[in-house]
Amino acid sequence: MTTEPALSLDGGWLAYASDRAEDGNVDIWIQSTGQANARRLTNHPAVDHEPALSADGSMLAFRSEREPDGIYGMSVRDGHERLLAAGGRGPRFSPDGKWIAYWSGPEVTGDAAAVIHSAMFVIPSAGGTPRRLAENFSDARHPVWSPDSASLLFAGHRGINPDDAEFWIAPLNGGAPRLKAMWKNDAWNSMAPPTPFAWPRKDLVLLRWIPQRAKSPGIHIWRLRFPNRPETEEPAAEQLTSGLGPYTWCTADRSGRIVVAGGPRRSAIWSLPIDPDTADLRGGMSPLALEGEREFLSSMTADGRQMLSKSEDPRGLQRWILRNLASGQETVLESGSMTTQMLLAPDGKSVAIQGASWPVFSQVLTLPAALEVRRFQSQQVMWDLSRDGALCLSGRLSRPRSIELDRSLSNDSAVLLEHSGFNLYLAHFSTDGRWIVVTAENGQDPPRLFAVPFRPPYPIPVANWVDLGEGSFGRWAPSGNRIYFLRDHQGARCIYTRALDPVSKRPVSDAVAVLHLHSAWRSPLQLDPGYFRLVVTPDRLVFPLGEVQSNLWLAER
């Protein structure tokens, strides 16, 4: 995998992140644009990525996931690394070489319109004290320099309730930012909202984007033309890349030469044999479903014998497939270019349909005779069903995000979980139905997990919640005495576990890694944002992994 290219502004050098070395580490490499001999610049077990070169290619800045994570700098000649800005992301050298711009905050995780706090800074290129720009903005990210080094273009918002995606210009001298471009309602674009990448010339501004009304869906690189009246006119954009992509990164030099990173992506569902109550592994990871180009895990029965998943081919055709893992029998429940979310009840007797009208969907669903359909009013994502499928934990588009409890075949719903300081996601029942585990994100710090007793009054008071520590995508072991979850480690996203007290659910052990997923090309990080799911059955863990094959492409203009 070779990705995240960075051209020097004079066009003489190209840096990028790659796992091409035998050890498989993701490190920074550099080569002359006139030659093919690449040189490794960093060598660390953690991921080194997001490189930026000074205008003449003599200095490098990059993001590292080592401890402490942040922006590091080095001379390309002597290779001495030094920390410039802890926690920083996306470094960019100013064209005059005096400054490095960067931002800090969380990456989009699948809910781009949630409350997210980020900030933009500049720091002298030789190191020094960071200075924040656009201080009145609650969200300021992905800064790129103007060609004259006098200002920075960035994506951001002044308020905490964005509906539109916006680009602003912030003067280096600290003046008030000015609106430059606005896309109505594109703040809800969690797959690829408009993101600025390069501004090497006055007439060349490059961004990454999936337009909401795109005729051919996919992440592409676009050339932006600023409107004269950004408050009322949507900006014009010219798509530069073609094909399926996706194209995830781009860079350009003063001459207009562009390098983009892209390549095919797919996903599959994997299985890991384990004793879920002791976390003892019983074998190695193996593929469970490889249908189509992309396979997304939805849900499984409590006994692990049936699995519901969604596959998608390169043309965008989706199929919801119910698999009997014991017999190998497969039933396609629904297919089409636009399908609705489904969940399989833990007892295997029903499937839930999100916000759908039964008279309509009874005509398009193909169901086994013994499988009942339950409809829930929630128009948002369904996280989990009770064992009999009668209750549904769903997401609410409140600010911050909360969890509601829905009942099938009725309009009865209630706010179940809400917290003034966290967005709440991925709520799941314990096997006995007495507890819920939920992921909480505040838009600044790593996500946390909470165990919540499932009993009135609703909303369940926060004082009753049990803090389980850092993690996300939490799921219960069948006994309820252990949880499994994802946690970031050195730039990778790995599966961890933690033992709990059987009664109070308070942690009784530290978090322990179950499965390290440090491969650059196959990991949870290569899935679309928010699409990871983890299921714990009586004898295995089941989860999807994304796979990417990224290369660099050069375009002369």
C-alpha cells in the first residue's frame, strides 16, 4: 500500500506513506520525481503517515501514531526526528518555508454532523510555540496554504450545529476568517465531506469529495472554483479523477502537476475461534463471507448459527443475505441499489426493518416462511434488538446524539440514554437483557464505553452508568462477565477484552489485546467510517475487515 503523497512545491521531490518494506510497517518514503529509487525516511513500529514537504523538498513534517502522537519534523538530509506538535494532524508547509500549519481533533468516524471539536494552528517550521487561528470556530480542520503564504483555506464551522459544509479563509496575521465556499446540507456527508488538499496556484484548488447528488458514487478528486457570493452560490467543481477509485489523497506542485492516491477497496467478514468467557483463542482468523466486492456484517443469532449481512458489488447493487452457517444455505432477503437497514433478532425468529412501510416491503422482501418481519418507526440507525426482537435500541439525531428504545408494531418510543457531554452510539443488549453497553464520544478524546443497567426510569440516570474505560464497538460475552471492543494502538485499531464483575459490571482487569490488526492494507480502518461491527458468539468473534490496494497516479496539466 502506497498512499498519502506529498509533492514539494518545486516539483522535485515526492514523499508518501507506504508499507513496502519487508517488516510491513507504514513509514515515510521519498524519491526524486525524475527517478524511481525510493529512500525510507522513518522506521518506527507505529504508523508514520500524512507527510508534507517544504517547497524545495529539504524538510519533512509528518503525523506519527507513536507515543506521543502528533506532528514530527526532520531534515531529509540528516534524518533526525523531533516532535513539533503533540496531537497534531495534517501538516502543511507554507510556500515561503517559514511555517507549518496543522489541526488537532478527531477524524470523522461515521457521523460527520455530530458535535466535533477541532482547532487549527501554525508553528514555525523550525519548531516553537503553536499559535491558534480561527479561535472562534468550534471546528477548524484540514488547513492548506494560499500560494502567497498569507492565509489558510480550511474546512470548519463557527457553531456546533452545522448543516452545511463550509470552506473559510483565515489570514495568517490573525484576522477574522471569511467564507469562501458552502455546500448546503453536506455536513451530513459522513463518507467524504468536501476536504481541501492543495492550493499551489491561484487558479488550482484541489479537494476530495463525494457529492450528495453524484451520478457515479465514489470518492474523487475535484478542482474547485470559488463563487463570487459564497453565502448564496454553491461553488463549481470539476471532477479530475475517473473510474471507481476511491481516490483518497492528492497533492500538487506549482506547475499544476498532480499526484493522487487511490485503488480498489473491498471488505470481507472474518471469524476468530475463541472461548468468549475466558478470551482463550482456539485458532487463527479465517474468512467467513467473501460475497461481492464489499461485505458488511449486520447481526447474528445468539447461538452463532445464522448471520445477516449486506454485500455490495462495484456497480452499487446491494443484497441482504441470510446465511445458515451450519448448512451453508443462503437466502437473499432484498436486493437493489437502495436498500433499507435490517437486523436479525438474536432468537432467529424475526428480522427488523428500519422505518419501513410493511405494505411496500412485503412486495420486495423474500423471506423464509418461519421468519417474521418487525417494523420500527425509527428513521435513524438501529443498533440492536432484544432477544425476541420486540425491542430496538436506535440512534437519535439529538445534539449530543442519544439512544432511544423502540417497540415494534407501535409508535411507542422513549429516550433511553442521553448524556450532556457525549454523543452515544452502538448500544447493545447483554444476553440476559439486563444491561446495555454503549460507545460514548465527546468529539475531543478517545471514545469510552459504559455499561448501563436496563431498568426504569427513562432516561436511565447517568449516575447509574459504569465507566468501562477507553474503547468503542463494545459487545458482551454470552456470560455478561466480559466485554470485547476496539481500541487504537500505534495507529492501528485492534480487538481488546476486559473482565467485569458479574454483578456490578465494574472492570476487574485491565484491557488486554485479543487480536492485533496492524496490517496497513487489511484492517478495521480500511472500512467505510462507522461500518465496523463486532459479534460475540458462544465459540467465536465475528467482524468485518476492509482491504485496500493503493497506488500513486501522476497527472500532468
